[in-house]
Amino acid sequence: MAAVPSAPAATRTPDEARAWAAAATVMDPEVPVLTIEDLGVLRAVREEDGRIVATITPTYSGCPAMDMIAIEVEIALRNAGFRDVKVERVLSPAWTTDWMSADGRRKLAAYGIAPPAEGAGSGRSALFGTAAIACPRCGSTHTTKISEFGSTACKALYRCEACREPFDYFKCH
């Protein structure tokens, strides 16, 4: 799995580590079982001239949740005792589902959303389709895509042909 481009934990200052820990608690407002760290949206937290700067990358450039995420990161940093904070958004490199943690994928499945396959964010899935999508309820791969768009733009709607239940699939990017 591709790593999220950020400073390794071992090279963070104590304030950067504390700020990372605070920002990493922010939940995704669209998938409230995932933190922005689980998603790989939290890219970096650094100290610049006494200011804490958190860097976030949207799952796609028009993601409506990014305003709320930025506000929540700022609140988390201020609640952790940092007064001078800035949240910046970067679009490059573009976010990929490969940045999602293994724990995040497990949380998605437990929540009832089929997670993207590891390594599927390479772009090949957009060109060649994805492997069989397993139902997060019963595990069957006998599933059918109902719509390219699910409850949010980053998900597609599927139905399991075994248990007949509909479910969201977190699309690969």
C-alpha cells in the first residue's frame, strides 16, 4: 500500500506529534466511523515559526466535506492547546484510496460499506473495472452495481445477490 506522504512519526517534534494526535481524531463527516487519519486525508502536521500547520487533501477536488473537516481540525488543534493554527488544503499529489489504512478498511466493512481493495487506487480500476466486490454483510462476491453513485460521490451503490441487501462500495481513486 502506498504511504501517505507525510513526515515520519520519528522525525516530528513533540509539539508536532501532539498536534498530529489531535488532528488525527477528527472524524470524516460523511463516514463517521473513519478518522481523517484512517482515510489518509491528514497528510502532514508541522510547526512553522510557532504556528501549527495541518495539511489535508480531499478525497476528490469537489468533496463537500472538506470545509467541515478543516473547521474540525482547527478546533481539535485549538482544544489541544495550540493558539496559532492554520489548516491548508493541497490537491497534489491527488488523494488515492491506497492512502487508506488497513484499520480504516476494516472499520468501513464493519460499518456496512465495502472497502476498496488495497492497491486498487492506481487508476487501473477506473479503466478496467474492479475485481468482484464482496458484500460487507455476508461476504458473497455475487454482487451487482446498481448505480455508480451511492449515498456520497465517493461511493457506488451495489446489491448482494446472495443476501439481497443493498450496500455502498467506497470507490477506488
